[in-house]
Amino acid sequence: MTHNPSARSKEAPIASPLLERQKNGERLELILSFYRGLKMFRDLSRRARRRAQGFRFKDMDQLIEDHLRKVKDLCHKLFRESEHGETERILQAFFDLYFGILFHTLLKAKENLRLRENYNIQKLNRLMGGLKHSNRKDRLPIAIQKLFRRLAREFADDTHELAGEMTEARFMFNQLEKIFNRIIQVYAGNATIIRSLYCQKDLFNELFPRQGIHRLFGKIFRKNGPTEAFVFLGFDYLRSGHLSESRDLFLQAVQESRKRKMPVARLRHLYEHYRDRTINQLASTGNALLAFRLRLQEIETSPALRSLVGNHANDRSISVE
């Protein structure tokens, strides 16, 4: 069986560099806003289970306005202009719809929290009851008393429903994460996105304890997991002149392949694929290619990376002469 790097979707029409930078910025903001929102919601849920008062209006408002509203707006903008295949478009449309339902559920919960925190219905209900049983002549009209009792019941019902809505929101967030992980696989070949996500390791270490960025890369690079992500990033860093960071990433690729018991031949195939691709991309750039080959030679003569590069250290193709 031949082991190929993760499958890529059909390439979209080439955009101008300025437009592509702008879109990459929006794509990254969408991804990070979703995961930051997911992290904050899970943190709030854990805290709510430890507190008698549960969720708070201030926290829910921050979750929605700092993170989730960005996701909703960027979904509308990016997903409805998708240039990917039919499967991706369907997934994006479904995510957009499902996230919209979650968003409005949390908006309703936020308003319920605001009412609960700012209006002491229980205290007012006691005052109303005291008026009813007093000898005061200026009692409230019967119609007003009935209206208040109805309001108090509805408020109590809404407060009781809040716990159920938060349980439903937790379920929806978990399902949306699965869909989102599938959607962002289209960025597996996007060096800007993958490199930026790698720079957010701390966020993912907190969100996915004991898994961290490895879990996310495992979803994006579906076939070869984090191993391919680290090889991909190793060449991206090497191309931009960051030799030390590149070496560290290649070492992570070796370690990850061993942990996952990936055949050495498969690891080397990944390495060769991205090595040759990078050389081909630099083939017409003269000095840039020469500089890359010099850095590559340092990588390929490193004893710690011998299992990764195989016999490439003696390969004439990396000659700098």
C-alpha cells in the first residue's frame, strides 16, 4: 500500500497576494475565535457546576461578544463564498446553521441571566403577598396581582429551563467541534494557517489537556496526523531561515511517528514529498534556493534526524556546489 500525504481538495483559483493575506487573516480569526469560545464555555461550565449561582450574565456576555459573534459573522462571510468542493460547502452550510441555533440559544440564556441578576422576583413576590394579607386600603388591583403571578411563574420556568439550555449548549458545542474539525482540513496545505495555529500551542494545551496542538493537527492532517504537520512545518520554517525551529519540528515529527508506530518508510515518504515540493517551489529563485540547500544540508547531516532523512545526507540532489 502506498502512503501518500494527506489528500488535498482541488486547488481554488489563485487570488492576489493581498487578498489571500486578508482571507488568511479572517480564516485564522474564525478558527481561533471558535476554539477560544469553546474553551471559555467549557471553563464556565465547569465553574458553574461548582457554584450555587451557576452561570453569570457578565461571563455569558463576554463569551458571546468577544468570541462567538466573530464566529457567526465570519461563517456568513467565508462559508457562503466557499471555493471548495460540494462536500465542504454542505458541511460549512450545516455548521453555519447549527452554530446560529447555538448562538441564539446562548443569547436567550444571557437575557435570562440579566433578568435574574437585576430583578429580585422572589423578593417582589413576598412584598406582593404581604400586601394581599394586610389591612391596607391601597391594595393593588386584582388584575395587576394576577399579571404579576403569571410573570413570576414564567420567570421561574425560564430560570428552570436555563439549566437544560446549558446542557443542550454543551452537547451542541461538542458536535460543532467535530464538524469544525472536518471543515478546517481544507487548510492542511496552508502554511500561514498551520504555522499560526502552531504558534497558539498554549491555547490548545489548555483546551485539550495532555493532547494540545497534537489533537488539532490530528484532525486537520487526517491521514498522517501530527507527524505530517510537523514535517510540513519543518520545511516551512527551514524555508524562511529558522534553522533551529525547523530542527525541533523535524525531531517532533520523528518522536510522533515512533509514538504512533508509523513505519519508517512512510515517515521518509512524507519527508521526501515536502522536501521535493519546497525545492520545486524555490527552483526559479536563485539565491533563495541556494540558501535553502545550505540549511537543508545541516538538517540532513544531523545524527538525530537520521531515521527521518535516510540516505539523503549523501544524495547529490542536496549538493550546494
